[in-house]
Amino acid sequence: MEFGLLLHTRDLVRDKGPVSFDALWKQAAGAEEAGFDHIWLGDSVTILNRARGDCLTTMAALACKTERVRLGAVPFLPALRNPVLLAHTLATVDVISQGRVILAVSVGPVRDYIQRQFEACGIPAGQKAGRLSETIELLRRLWTEDSFAYEGQYFRFEEIGILPKPVQRPGIPIWIAADRNETGFKRAGRLGDGWVTLVSSLEQFTANRHKIDQYAASYGRAGAVPVSALYATLHMDREGDAAREQGWAWMEAFFRQPKARLQYHFTIFGTPDECADRLRGYVRSGLTAMIVRFASDDPAEQTRLLFEELRPRLA
């Protein structure tokens, strides 16, 4: 199973003092050295209390700071952006990184701050889902075809093409986030190279994975969505109660919200044995990757526990 690490970027820009990304470069180098398969950035544009640097610009810089580890954005919001410009930017970053870009895309949750973010970028919130599907289709064509004209529901243009093309063929992998919405499962089956979820119920995970396989087959894509990635927040300790107390304390401090408002996160807090026990069922049901946020101010120790104690228990 592959492991990816979410790099914390909010504190780089939202706290007082001069902005510097030097700490991020060190985190990325440390993650690569530790053996993570991919590193991930969040995607925010207009929300000050959730602000980050631009994820695509930062990925380009990370491509020059690392050598092996893959570079991703999660949950990435393609519908906020013009698809032609987005295809060009992503292809360029893929060339800079020599084929290491990966995306975990999302419609975006139905929350007021997300709706306002789309409206501020000129995208009616009610068009999020339709624009996402059309954008994915355009990205794939722009990455593989020399040129074409297009007339869709949201985008229209005369014959165009982009250069450079991505290093990866037939294009940059796109994993699609879907948790509860049937349209999302259909989108993953029709357009995805993988599936990302933060659903915390093993029963739901298994059922949703089965739905995506069925939809993929119905679109003539049987077996085309091999990746099942769990987006989870992790904190381990020798004492289970201490892990849960410390994990939630970190979450409340980082998100600046009480625990009651953070229940939508998939949290795995406990001893390595407890965490492994919770994850084994997911592995049996087809889990192939984890995107991990460490709820800890000691990511080095959490990394050690992950690779030395948790991963062997999942083998």
C-alpha cells in the first residue's frame, strides 16, 4: 500500500510575521527521505482563515526541491479554474517534475465558505459539479490530442492545442473524491484513474468501492479505477487515550474550531495496534493508498511509528 503525506501550509501564511516557505521545503525533503510515495498540498483561494499559498505554484517549486516523491493536491478544485489554462499549467509542472504530478479532485463540499469561494472566482456554486466533469474531459483531451475544437455546456472554443504535453502518458492521473453522492460515484467510474474518500465507515467504504466498479464497467472501463485512497488524520501513541487526547487537541488548535465542528474528518487516533485493527478491513476491501495528515507537532515521531509499526501490521 502507498502512503502520502499532507504537508501543512496554512501556518506558513496566516500567522503574523514574514511569509517563508523554507519550512515546507524541509518537510518535503524529510518526507521523501522517510519513504513516502507522495506528498500533498491543500487548495484554497479566497478564504483567509483557511488561506494557503497557491498549490500549483508551490508544486512547481517542490518539483525542484525533490527528486523521487510524487506531488499532489487534495482536495483540488479544478472547477475554480479555466480548463485550458489549468491543463497548460499542470502539463508544465509535470514536465518540470519529470512526471510526478498527481491530482485528487473534488467538487467541493456544500458549505457557505466554499460557495462564496466559487462565487468570488466567477463560478456559480450550482455549476460546480457540471464544470468539474467537463473540465476533467477537457484536461484529458488537451493532454493527449494535438488540437481540437470544443462546444460543451460550460466551455466553447475554436480549434486549439497546448504544449508541452505532460511527461506521463496518457496524462496526469486524476483521482476523484466521492463519499456519499451517487453522481460522484458515477463520475469516478466514468472519468477517474482512482477514488479518494474520507468516509469513516468500513461498510460504506466497501459498498462505495463496489458502486464505482459497477459504474466503471457500465461505461466500458472495467478495472480502470484501480486506486482506492483514504484521506485520514492520524495520531499514534503508546497509550491509546493519550493519542486520542493529543490528536483532538492538535485538531482544535490547528483548525481553530471545537471538536464538535470537526467530526467530518476521518480521524485515526490510538496505539499502532488500534490503528492497524481499524485499517485492516479497509485493506481487505481494496484500500491501496492513504493520504495522511499528522495531527501532531512531532511529525518525525509519527512518521517513525507509521513506517516501523503501523505499515508492518498492515502487510
